[in-house]
Amino acid sequence: MKKTLTILFCLFTITIFGQTNQSFSLKWKIGENEKINYLTAMSDIDTSSVDINFGNFFKSLSDKSGKGLSEAKDFFNKLNESYKNIDFITTLTNKGNGIVDIVMETRPKEDSPEKESDKKNTKEDEMQKMMQKMTQGVMLRGSVYENGGVHSFWVKTGQKNLISIFFELPKKEVKVGDTWQLDVNLIENDQNFICDSAYKINEVTLTEIKKVNEETIAVLKYNIVEYVKGTFNTPSYMGSGSQVTMMSFSHQAIAEFSIDKGRWISYNGIMSLDTSSGVMTGKKKTKFTLITQ
């Protein structure tokens, strides 16, 4: 009897060990004539009007326990209630040869009921409407490989960063606990900047594999940080001078990817910018969200 229990225990241990060490392939799976549409939000967050503790959020993301991720998901649920205005629609299509085409377009705003005081078109109104028309249309165009990696190497750095942050997948099979890097470069300076100190964190982690209605879901955690501090020397033609400059970018996100269907179930992130240069300082937080349409 004891021998039987020992064998059963060993088999159970092997089963659990096998599950935790199983590798998975995260690939886009888009049909030949299929289109995947995501409502895409990249909205600046007015922290003064949102009652959320950002310090606790980042602390939750750094927590390796399931409780930390749960708290971070609650954070995003609260934030989504505060920001329902979706700015763009991103469409993914199968371009063939293992390539996924990506196009992000502005979505026309729904007209609000016209008030009596709004019926008169002022010059300011006309200027605003003209600016809205100028910003409509395709805002981003690029591509990724079905099995991971950015395909459109020719796009501008800012656009490549967006493609990578939203749609780049690991290039090889991964298991829970594995990390990989994104093809991003958030900070750029020219020859007038002399760096004194800098550091960079670039990692996406597969934190969990779970089953939801018989569907296999991968939970990913993003931790991207870039920091640089140094001296910016003003070119002589602009008037010589130098000033201490600091810039810090971070992107923290939680996303769920359907391994079976090959697409995002959800993607929620916050990008933070903190910069100072002489008398100029700035802090900004931007919400990054993909919602299946």
C-alpha cells in the first residue's frame, strides 16, 4: 500500500512539474480573408481627476504573487470606467508569407447633441474642425511576423515602438517565468547630449497559463524602463550654453493572449514620462488599451 501511494505521489509530482515547465508558442492566427479589429486607446491621463493610487499600481506589477496581478487588473478596470473615449481602430490582416499587416486609423467622433449656444460657428470652432480633419485617416502602418518580431523595420522609431509594444510576440516558445525583450527605443538624443548616467529595463514575462472555457490563455506582464541623465549643449548657432537634462520613460502593462485563437483577449498598459531640462519639467501618463471589437 505504501509503495502504491509513493508511486501515485511521484506521478502526481511529475504531472505538476510537466505543466509548469511546458513551453507554449504565442503566434498570431489570422485567416486569409479575416480582419481583427481592436478599439485602441492612447489617451493622456488627467491624474487630478482620477482617484487611483498609481504608486500602488506599480507596486502591484512588481509583486510576483498572483495577488499583485489581481490588484493590477482591478486598477485597470477602474481606469477603464474613467476613460471610455476610444481614439483609434487598429486592424490586423493576414498579408501572407507569415506576415501580419497592421493599420491604425482614427475613428470619427460621435456628434454630441447640439446646444442652442453652439449653433453659431465661431472662428475658434472652424479652426478646431479643420484640425480634426487634418488628424483623421491612417495614423500608423506597419507589420509583424506571425511567429514574433517586427517586420516593418523601415518605419520611424516612434511608430516601430507602438507596433512592438502592442503587437510583438516572443520569437520562440516560452514557459511560465520566461522573459523576452521588445524591439523598442523610447529615448533618443543627438550629438549635443553628453550622457552621465543611464539604465534600461526591457522585459516581458509570461506570468501564467490558464484555461478559460477550455481556451488556453497566456498572461503577460510588461516592464519597460529607460532612464538617462546628462548635459545638453546648445549648438552655437542657437546661442551657446549647457543645461542638465533628465528623461525617464516607463511602460507597465498586463495582457492576455489566446494561444488557441492567436490574438489578444485584453491589453492594458500605462506609459509614464518624466523629464526635466533646465527650467522645463514635465510629467505625463498615457493609457494604452486594446479592446476587441
